[in-house]
Amino acid sequence: MQNVRLGETRYNDRAGAFEARVDVTRGDVTFRYPARVIAPPDADQTWVASALVRNALGQSDTPTLH
């Protein structure tokens, strides 16, 4: 089983993107990923959070545990 925790989300005006640290815990190991998603500053926050998590999970080469 994996646990995903989204850190503080910031908007980077220069990049036109939301950025956050995403911690993914699988078993006893936590992997930390810097996530970024390009979107306008008024983008839906639920969508932004989901996109940041997907971005982080896409960086992992560790298989997802069920």
C-alpha cells in the first residue's frame, strides 16, 4: 500500500506552473519528488493537486504496491 502526501503548493509566475513536494510512502520507504504542473494561476485547486500527484508518481520507477 502507498501513502501520498502533498506538500505546500506554490505558484511560480516565471514558469507559469504550480509546484509542490510530494512524498510517496511505500511500505517503510518514503520517496520525495519535486512536482510541477503548468496551469494558469486560477486553475481549479482540486485538479492542480491531482495533477501534481500524478506528476510525482510518474517520476517513480518503483512499482506500485497494492
